[in-house]
Amino acid sequence: MVVVKDPVCGMVFVKEDAAGQTLYNGETYYFCAPSCKKSFDSDPQKYLASFNDKGSSKESNEINFGEDERNEKDNSLREHN
């Protein structure tokens, strides 16, 4: 499972659940909602400036969860319900 971060609102979500994506300067950015994609597409530099200021990079915005990590996370969530 790969988790990504929306450069507009900062929401973290599973890449496969993205509401849209944009290829900009050779990088693919994923969005949680069509409105975030629309905002980004209208002024990518505005969002990338603040996105990159937060220490984000493509590598840090994609997190691969292996089976063990995913199972631990699922178990932790179940315990809290």
C-alpha cells in the first residue's frame, strides 16, 4: 500500500484512492478531491512552494507499508474501536 500527501490541503491518503492526479515538471502529484486538483492545476507553483517548504519531497510523500506494518496498523485501529 502506498500512501501519498495532497500538496494542496496536506491530507494523507492511499494512492489508489486519489480523486485525481497531475503530472507537473516530471513529477506526479495526487489529490484527495477534485477541488484540490483544480486549485493545484490553476497555480502549481503556489502550492509547491509551501509543500516543499515543509520539507516534503516525492520520496517522503510516498510511504510503502509492508504486510507487517499494515497488520500492526489494522490491529491498532481495531483496539481503539
